[in-house]
Amino acid sequence: MVKQVIMNTNKILFSIRKAKNGDFEAIKTLEHQCFTEDAYDDEVLQQLIKNTRVFHTWVTELLPDKEIVGYVSIYLETKSEGVIVSICTNPKYQKKGIGTALIETTLNFAIKQHLQRLFLTVDVNNHDAISLYKKMGFQMQGIITNYYASGNSAYVMMKKLTRKE
Ligand SMILES: CC(C)(COP(=O)(O)OP(=O)(O)OC[C@H]1O[C@@H](n2cnc3c(N)ncnc32)[C@H](O)[C@@H]1OP(=O)(O)O)[C@@H](O)C(=O)NCCC(=O)NCCS
């Protein structure tokens, strides 16, 4: 289980650990807070936690009270490629470094798994997320029109991964 404790300059202390079955309700709440009409349904969210053959999901716990305030999930599409399928920080705790730490967790994991590329899709109007991904080294690959339920288009972004020996 990956676990890291982070005290950042915003003076919040949190840790990141692999999601477990008991986290379903917390992840569902976060998903609906973050994505409203585009939120994944319960069946998909259960898959993210339970189908550990292809999905790897982590949660952020505030310390010391262990409130779950963020989550990220990646899908192993092939032996060399993965997709970040969801990332979300409780709006109350955004801009405090949690999203950055979640992306770092997925990158470290993906590199250990010998993935070569990590992909994601992001709403073209989601400037906060796009700046986070650019900061973490993702690059624009293309655009998919009418991708979301809202009718909005999505950018496809990708980061090439290199293993540090
Ligand atoms: C995108 C999201 C996960 C970022 O989480 P976060 O915990 O706020 O992330 P961080 O505090 O680590 O911020 C990371 C970077 O994101 C960008 N960012 C986040 N919020 C921003 C804002 N309000 N304005 C501009 N940039 C912002 C910045 O590049 C920031 O880096 P910096 O602090 O060095 O400037 C969060 O905004 C979120 O949950 N949004 C709703 C769900 C969502 O849109 N998910 C992405 C779907 S593709």
C-alpha cells in the first residue's frame, strides 16, 4: 500500500493511501461534489475500487481526523499505457497541493508498473485542471468534440514516462 504523509506550505497535513471498499461513500460524495452532471454512477465507482486488476485508486485523508478529501483513479489500458479516469479534491480543500500530490502518486505508480504513457481527458473549459496537468508535464494530444454529457468538448492530454534507475 502506497502511503505518504505530506505537510505542505498551506499547513495542511494529509496522507495518500490505496482506496478500499469502505471508501465507496466518501468517493461517491466527492465525485458528485466535483462533477455534478458528469459524475460517474455507482456501478463505475464500485469498479474503480473493486476491480483492482485494471483500476488503481487512491484517496487523500486529512490528518489527524482521516476525513477523505480527494481521490484519483487510473485505468491500466495496456501494458504500456494508462489513463487517469478521475481526480477530484473537495472544493473546500482545493489549491492546497492535494491534486498535485495525487497526480504524483499516479505517476510514481505508473513508472513502477513500467507504463510508457499516461493519458487523460479534460473539459476544454476546466482551466484549473488543465493548469495542473500542464504543471505536471502532460501535453495536449487532441480534442474530442461533444465528449461530456454537458455537450462540452475534451482535450486529450498525455505524459511520456521515463523510469529513473
Ligand atoms: C483539478 C483539481 C483536482 C486540482 O486539485 P487541487 O487539490 O486544487 O490541486 P493543487 O492544489 O495541487 O493545485 C495544483 C495546480 O492546479 C492548478 N489550479 C488548481 N486550482 C486552480 C485555480 N483555482 N486557478 C488556477 N489554477 C489552479 C494550478 O496549476 C495549481 O498549481 P499551483 O498551486 O502550483 O499554482 C481540483 O480543482 C478539482 O477537484 N476540480 C474538480 C474536479 C475536476 O475538474 N477534476 C479534473 C477532471 S479532468
